[in-house]
Amino acid sequence: MMVTENIRDITKRKQEEEEREFKNLILSNQQETSIDGILLVDENNGIISFNRRFVELWDIPPELVEAGDDAPVLKLVTSKVADREVLDELNRRNIPRARMGRFPRP
């Protein structure tokens, strides 16, 4: 009887894991097919995720974003912005929303 309960628990956990993986795959595909450039940064300024469009729009070397540190990426992006105040305002509005939830690294 004890073995049967453990098998059920493992099966349920496995199903939940597969569902989570499937949802992450869908979100990843949505992010990649977006016409918007997307950069997700955690509370420690580490790059959680980005899409190719972000790299293309800002002409960023892929290895720069793949390194995982947002400081050099933001420095490069900032150097290409004509109106720094607009960028700062966009960041102020978007950062609190991004920090509401924690996202796993891909």
C-alpha cells in the first residue's frame, strides 16, 4: 500500500513538471516570435531571458547578452538612445511590473 501511494505522488509530480515545461515552451515561443525586443532582468541585474529581436533591434553582439550581466548591455543600449529621459521613464514604468514575479532561467 505504501508503494502505491509513492507511485501516485511521483506520477502527479511528473505530470505537473511536464505541464510546467510545456507552458515554458509556449512562453518561450511567444517571446521569440514577438515583433518586440524583449530583455528580462532579475532583481540582481542578471539577464534572465532575451529574444533575438532585442539583439537585432539594438545591434548587440549575442555573446554580450549571453554573458548574463545587464550592465554592459544597458550601457550599449543607452549609448544608442537619442533621448535618455524617455528610456529612464520607460524603465521606471516597466521594472516594478517585472519584479512582481520570479521567473526561472531557461
